[in-house]
Amino acid sequence: MAQWIGYMVSIKCSDDSTYQGEILTATTTHITLTKAFCNGFPCERNEVKIRANSILDLKLIEKQKDNVDERSTITIAKPIAKRAGRTHSTSEPHSSGNKFAASTSLHNRSKPIDIEIKQTHEPVNNSFKNSTPNKKEKNNRKWTKGWRDEECFGSPMEQSNIGKDFDFEKNLALFNKQAIWDEINAQKPDVVKHIDARKPTKYRHDENIISTIPTSYRQITVPKQDFCEYVTDDGLIIPSISRALRKRLWEVAERVGLTWEKRIDLIGRAAAEISIQLCGGGHRLNPHNTHQWPTVVVLCGPHKQGAIGVNTARQLASHGVQTIVFTVSMDAPIIKKELSLYMLTKNRVLNNVSDLPPISDLIIVALCEDADNPKHYPLLSDWVNKNKAPVFALDPPPVGTPGITPKCSLLPVLPLPHSSNNGKLYLCNLGFPVDIFNEVGIKYKSPFGPKFVIPLHPKDD
């Protein structure tokens, strides 16, 4: 091995590193280099010892000459981007930019070595340089089609470089799908058959995929349940009561101090809350939108339900809503007090159907009291049906208002067994203490939660 001492050598090792330098010593187990470079950079140590079992490739370049002023040249591969139109790698001529002189910082003075950078298309480990062009380089470089192809694909897009078309049918025929399925079926017959037998059920857009569970949460019970039941949004069962039990409930409330005047204010407040939402809520009742504020017409009869309607109109007027009260009889003593309070709002009171406006935003109906045969008002029914505005009924009879089909109805405390003629049902809280319910035989726990008004839904048997 002594005959190779003094030669310049390029060694590629198993850890993807490349060493260049002069052979100082060489044995069967290792090679020692002096004035060595690793991946193009001078090594910090004076001598580099490389084990023989880590050498993948070794190339002799030239023998070191005695003249220290002469320079040796080592060729190092450097990757360059492929240019459009080039089909082979090229080497640029030697210049001061292509080669650099490097001398090792050793104890004794050594001969400098010129390393020639040979440009090639082969990839080289060059992790210290970021090949992505910065913004300045992009602005200085022309955005040509060939340059775009190089940056995106690394090779020019030329028809000559594209081979013959790929034969999809031939390659697909190599994949025997049936044989693979037969193998799967042979290995797991039970699982495959179970999957094939499980056919998905098709549902319509109006069908529920998840099966519903009947509601069974009951916290209100009545002495005798012979009527229908309702369910709240939270799943609570609300039983309906008879008119006789409701009358007893009113009598006990009156005796303990919850008079009719107190109850009517609570019902009117709940009715005003629902009416505002039916009229558009905050979108309509906005100080910056006064030209689009709603108009509400309230139809009142000469009874307690009519008094609730007048009270509701007064509370709506306190929110700035334009209200019109139509009363069948202005001399009914039960509504005189509420009517006198409403007149202080400076809104209109009518008793002639022909004076009613042809268009309104909401119609509140309080024409019929709780009776089996409520009175019919044909002229008012015709006007309501021609108006096309939504209709809101206040404590209507269970059979409904003759000739008028409301969109929704408001009920106090506990509902009567109402028919579908009263639309969607809402229940309002009048703040009855639990002892009032206990006195009439009703086991009661409030279903209202954080709300003052809750919707009711028919309970499916």
C-alpha cells in the first residue's frame, strides 16, 4: 500500500460523506489523509483517518508534486437546475467564480488545493443551501414558461421527453380482483356474508333516523285524568284539566289574594311578549326603523277574555306599537276599567267593522269566552280571513273561535283539552303558589324553568 502515499484521492463513505485529500498512510484497515476536505469544506483536524470497512468508493486523482507553489485540482459535483432545451448536463468553463483556493489551517504550511466545481444534474447532499428562490430573485428572473417548468417539475416539458402512452387496460388486467375477493371470502366467510346481508335502509328527507323514545317524565298530576296530555320542549308531561277544576283553581286564587286584576296583568304581559315576536321582534321595534313599526289589531268581546285583549293592547302600546282595539260592546262593565286605561295611550278604539284597516301586521282575537258554544261574529270572521295577517288567540274556548283559525293561542296556568282549531299552544306562568294547587288536589311542580311562556305539543300515545 506504500506506493499510493502522496496521491490525491476522493473517498465516498457509507455515511454519505465524501473526503478529498492526500494519502499520508495506507494500510489494510485504514487510510490516513492530510490536507483533507469533507464535502467540499476543509477539515479542522490535521489528519483524517478513514476505516476501510466504511469506504464505498475510492478514486485516485493525481500524485502530489514536490513543487509547493503548484496547485492541485479536485473535481466536486455541484447540482444545477435543468434548463429548458437541455437534454444533458454541461460543465461551465473554469473561472474565478468556479474554483476557490483553500488552504488547511495546520501546524505546518501545506500546498493550497484548487477545487474545481463541476456542475452536474446528479443530486448531492447540499443541505446548507436553500434552493427556494427568494422574492428578490423571483423579481430579477424572467417568468418564462421554461423557467416555470424547471421550478415546478425540475425538468423541461418537451414532447420528446414523454414516452409512449401508459397502457391502463394491460396493467389493470394484471390485477385479478375476483381472485382476491375469493381469497377474502375463504378466510373470513362469516364476516363477509354478514356485511353483504346488511343492506342499508333508505330514509326519506322527512323521516327520523334515530328512533324516538316516549316521554315519561311527569311532575304534575291531577285528581282525575280523563283528557289529553301535552309535552314541553324539555319532555315534561303537562296534563289538561276540566273546566270545573279550572274554576275551582280560580276561586282559591281569588280567595288567597291573586285577584282577577293581578292575573290579567300577567296574562297580558305574556301575550305582549309573544305578539312582539310575531311582529318581528327587535328587527321591527327599533328606534332607527320607526317607519316600519308594526300595527296590531285587537278584537275584544264583552267578557274576561276581552279584558285580557285590551290589557295586551295597552302593554303593546307601552313598547311603541301602533294598536287598534275593536270592542263588540263598549258598555260592558268587565272591560270598562281596562278600556279607560288603554285610552290614555292615545291609540284608537273602534266598534264598527267597516272602520278596521284592510292591512295589519298581527290580529289578536279575544272574542269568545270559555263555553261549549262560543258566539259567532261573521263580519269579524270575514275581515280576519281577508286580512291575511297572522292570528293570535287569547285563552280561546277548547273548540276554537267560530270562523277564525289562529296561528297560535295563549293559555294560563294549566291547559284545557284544546282541539287543533286553536293552532300552536303556549302556556304562561301566573305565579300561583304550590299550596293553591294542593288545595284543589293537583300535585304540581313548575315546568317553566327559566321561561315565562313555554310551548306545548300534543303527546303521542
